[in-house]
Amino acid sequence: MADIAWRDPAALPLRPLIDLTADPAVPPALVAETALFCAGRSDPCGWLPAHAPPAGLRRAMRRSGLLDATDPLVAPPEVRERIEADDPAGLLWAARLMRALGRREDATQLLRRLGGDVPSPVRAWRDLLLAEDGRQPLPPVPPESAGLPVRLATALARAGQAATSGQPAAEALAVAQSLAVGLAGDRLGAVARARILAVRLRCPGEPVPDVDTVRAAARDLSTDRGDFLARDAALALLRAAARAALNGAGATAAGPAREFTDAALALDPTGAATRLLAADAARAAGDREAARIHYRVAARTGLAERTAALAGLLDLAAPTAAVEGGGPTPSADPGGPAAPADPGGSAVPADPGELVGALADLLASDRREERDRLAVLVARRPSLGGTVCADTVRWAVAVREQAVAVREPAAGARPLPLERYRPFLDLSPSEILGPVDTPPVAIHTPLMSYAAVLERREPWFREIHPQRATAAMFRDEMQATAAVYGYASGGASADYRTWLAAPDGCPPALRERLAHPADLPLLDRALLGRLLSAVGFHAEAERILPGPDVPVRDPVGAYALASWIFAEQMLTTGHAAELEPHFRTLYDQLGDDVRYARTRVVTTINATVNAARRREPETIARWRKLGAEDLARYTALAEVSEFDAAIMTSRWFRAMGFLPFLTGDRDLLRADMDRWLGIARELTGHDAHTRVIAADNYFPAVETAVRTHTYLGERDTALALVDELAERIDPIDPKTWLTAGELRYQAGDVGGALDAYLRAAHLQFPYGRISWFNAGQVHEQLGRAELAAECYRRSLAHWPTGVTPLRRLRDLHLHGRLPDDGGVLAAWAAGQPAWSQLPAFQG
């Protein structure tokens, strides 16, 4: 169990369906406990529970990673021995167990092996079970020789079928009632009475049992908590009564509905379907907070119910509960009524934390239900259109439209966070996202680097691709995000060979070039190296380029070595790597040819950034002195346009600002900032290429100015700049929102910080784990422990080995601050890979 429990909290209450055991820390859902009951029964023709797993649950468990892809039967030895029995009674027992495990196909195969010469009770159960799974028509009530359990079960099944089809059910109910008379006063008599009442509550046109009758029947079954059949029957009755109340049947109303669902939860505390019904009852009573709690628990502990639970959370969190088309909100309880509208109208303020979290979980749930999840979003377009989630709604609409246009299922669509960054997968722009939902600069680095390779652009006198580079962690985060969304994509892999061979990864033409890079001219290899760095494969870029031990003989060799050093610099981001000798080796070999001029300036820039990492002001001062002369020579060249001269000047002064930053020369720092930011503000570009280059320079110019104003103590100016960057210039850059959150928090604006962190979390990639963790920290500070726990859980989805969010979850639990299903969350946390690394609890 330890190797699967960390993947999904639903593994804990559903554990009997995985290996026919129960987690000692978490009571199983009653639908899973059914499997334990059937496995322990000796009589193959005795009473069956009313509950069975939903038809698609087992497939959902496989897709969620809770079962092996081949789904082998995992059971104790004594159970496996009984399953292998070949006599009629043994085959029926095994078939009933398979059905209780959700193994419908296995059950059918076993039932088909039972011929017409088997004993009457076995034959009757065979016919009933095949009919209930839709394999054949529902049989008539069998003769007395079949036994009372199957006769009564068949009569109730016929009544239920009539109710479902809108036909009179009185005759079948009368038969069931007459059969139950023989059990009067018996324990099973109470079970039979409750089952008949549950079916009657679902039958239109039949007299509706009153509240007191339901209470009395449920009370009669509650005397022995260890009697599973009694609990099973009581739960079926209570849930049917709650549904009838929510539908307005008889004299029942929201009050009795909550009463019945509360009693049902006492019998089935980890049952997601029961939680969904309780949420609907709470909404009908106007208790939005209780509804939120029930929906959250259902989303964590259920698989088949997850989409409906998250849809309910979206409705509660959005500023309006309007659903497009004017129809009712889809029912949260499968097979139940439409979810009730919230009393008091829809003028309820949005809860960004709940909204962003529910949306994130919705999009990360079972991908087979892609159409259902997209339908949830499209139907809520009116209420979500003005929220932080509006981009996801636009994506959902676009995916639906594309699926209709090409007549293919929507399940093949890339998740939104990966669709935004599609150029990093297959070096092509998104086909379904518009500019408003696409990172305005980041995606152009691979696109323009690829264009430079194809067009063999020479780098001597102009910017041939953006400055923005991809750190080594980028590919790991992309792969983690793909895993969170259940998207099987070689194109999103952090493994170079996988990306290279993936159909949705490296383009075939480029793959051919990369297969034999040594056969290519050196300039082509250098351009390829830059491209590989652009998409995050820095180590592979180094492998196809000559390193510092190869002498530079011409400008092409210099650019190739510069590309090698650049890859090494990006590969070691976050580490104070000793690259200074490499920069000196390169710089000392640069000759007088004008094609060296740009490489000279860029070398002083990159060497300065490296020295700043190591906090070496003397080294920076040396490069600044050399670079000033190199910059003047480069910008004076006739081959260099005014635009490219200005871009290089802005880049150079931005890098050189590290010197006054380290030495504390505030006047020089302001002067440098005026140069780099002033030039960046004025440049807009004159064609598609230069406009991207100008924007690419402007964003880091503002980012650096934010850090500079913060260093100078001018927090209001820094905050104004970062808000401009986040809200107007680059609203879908998570790093910008993270910075905004940090500055807002430092300014005492805790609510604003939370909003910024949630916006970064909504974007998910490439800083999903950090964004969710930061949002959790603020939620915790605001006293919202339940939402904090949800954020930590989502952070762990991106970062399964993360110790810090796991520690916060553990500590919240040990302080008694986890929500309704705190036991499930705590047990799930204890199954995480990093659990053994946690420091001791401090109390």
C-alpha cells in the first residue's frame, strides 16, 4: 500500500478494492467495505449488500495510479484459493466478490460458466446479477426453491427498474412486501423493511413514507454497528430519504434532508457519494460552509464523484452560481436530483482560494472524463468569465470547438499550463490559444531560436533570439506538471532522449540534424546548442559544442565556445560555479575581426552575472572596465542598427548594476538603472522580430528595477512596478506574480499577497510547487487551516518528495487543525515519499 497511497488520498477509503484489506488508520467507504463483506461470507446464495462500486470506478482507479495498469487480482491467499473453486457454489461466490470489487467483466465471465443445470438459488442469482449489469433482461421473481434472499432482491430490482423508467411499481413492491412478511421480527426483517422503503422513496406515484417511518426503520438498524448488512440497508434508506426530501417529495424538506444525510455520514464517513448528497442538503438549507466542507471531502476521497464535487465547489466559490443555458447545475450525487440553487440569490462574493483550488483539482482529475470536465467549465462561463479562471474557460471552449471541428475526442488536448508553453514541447506555437492566454515573451525563445537554426542566422551584429533562457529545473517542472495532469507526453519529458524521440516533441527535421551533430558545420552546431538550451536541455547543448579546451580560431569558434559557456552557466543556475576561467579563456582569444565585437560585449555581460552569483565585486569591476570599451566599439559599428545598439546598451547596464549593488554605491546604481530602464521603456521595435526582442528586454529590465527599488528601500515604487508588470505587461508569468506576492506581503498586504500567490498557482507551471506552498502559508496565517492543507496537498502533487509542505500538513494535523477528513489527509501524508525525512514535531 505504501507505494500507491501517496498518489491519491482516495486510495485510503477505497483500499479494500485494491488489495482486500482496510487501512488501519482510515475506515473504508461503505462501497469498498462491501468487498470485505463478500470476501468473508461463506454462503454464496445469502444476502448481498445494496451497494456496489460504480461501473467505471475500477477504470478510474487504474488511470489514477491506484491500481497497476494490468490490474492483477491482489487478495489474501485464502481468498485466492476460494476463487479458484470450480463448483457452482464456488463460481457464484467468486462472481459476487468480483462484482463487489468492481470487476464487472470478471464477474460476468464467472457467471457465464454457470449452466442451466445448477441449483435453483445459484441460477436465480446468476440471472439477477447478469440483468443488473445490463447483460440480459431482468428476470421474473424466481420460485420459492430459489430462496428468500434472491426472490426479495429480484422483486426490489423490478420495482427499481420500473421507477427508473417511469412505470408503475406497485405490483413489484407488493410482491416484495409479501415476501418480507416472513421475516417479521427477524434481524433480516429490519433489513428487508429498510430496503423496501428505500425503493418506495424512488418510485413516482407511490405513497411516500413519512419522516417518522424512515427514522424508525433507520433506528432499528443502528443497534449493532458491527452488522454490515444493517448499516448497508440503513445507508440506502437514509440516502433515498434525503434525495426524496431534496426533490420535495411528500412533506419532507431541507431540514429532514440534512437530518438524513447527517445520519448517513455517521454510517459512511469516508463515502464520497454520501458526502455529495450531504453537500446538496447543506446547500438547500443555505449552509454554504457545510456544503464546502462536504464537497472538499468528496473531492479528496472519491474518484467517480470527484468531478461533481469540484463542480459544486466552483459554484460556491464563484461570484454567481449561474450556469450557461439556464439549466440546473448537474447533480453532485450520481443518480440523484439536480443540485439545489443557493437560497438568497447569487450575489455572493467570490472566494479566490477555493475557486483556484477547485479548478486546479478539476483539471488534474481523471482525464477520461475530459469531456465532462470541459462541460463543467463551459457551462459555468457566465460565472467564471470575470475571475482569475477566465483563461481556463476560454481554453475549455477552444478545446471543445477544436474537438468538434476535427471530430475527435477532446481527451487528446494538452492541459492548459502545457498548451501555453507548447513551443518548449514541439517548437510550434499553440493552435488553440490566443495572445491573451499565451506568455508574451517566454514562448518566443524556442520559436526564434528554432528559426535561427532553420535560417542559419548569423549572430555577429544583431539579436537573433531573445535573452530569456530556461533554467535546468524547467524541464523537471514541466514533466512534473504533465504528471499532475495525467498527460502522457514524451514532449514534456525532462529526459532528452525521450523528448528527442517523442511524436509530440522534437520535430522530425530537427531530430535528423541532432542525430549526427558532428557532421554539421560549427555555426550550425552552435545554433543548435542555443536552441537546446532554449528548450531546457543544457547538458545536451554542451555535448554537441567544443568546450574551453578547444582553441578559438575564428568568430564561429568564439560563438560556439560562448554557447558552451552559456549552457554551462544555465546548467549551474543556483550554484556558485567557478566559470571565471572559462570566460577569460574565451575573451583572451577574441581578435580584431568586427565579427568578434558582439561576442566581446556579451562575454562581459555573462561573466559579470557569474561573478555576481559568487559576490565578487572586484571581478565585476574588471569586466565592467573591459565591457565599457567593448560596448562603445560595438555600438559604433556601421553594421549595427540603432535598435540593436540600444538593446545591447540596456542589457549591458542592467548587468553592470550588480557592481554598485554589491559595493553599496547607490548613486551609481540609480544611474545604471536610469540607463537600462530608460532605454528599455523607449524601445518598441519596428517589425515582428524586433518587437519580440524589445519586449524580451523590457521584462527583465523592469524585474531588475523592482529588485533595485526594493534594495534602495523604495518599496512603494517597487510594488507599483511589479503590479504593472503582473497585471498589465505580463499577466501570465507566474514568477512575476510570486514577486508581487512577496512584495505585497512585506508591505503588510496579506490579502493582496494571497491573491498574487493564487494567481501564480492558477498558472501552475513552472512554479506550481512554490506557488501552492506560498498560498498555503498565507492561508495558514489567516487562520484558514483547511485551505492551507489543500494548498500543501497540491504543492506535493508537483513535488512528491517535498519535505516542507509535508511537514506543514503533519503539524496541522497534530495541532488538531485539519478538516473533517483529517484522518484521511494525515494517513495520506504518512504515505508520502518524504515522510521519513521530516524533523521531529516540535509541538
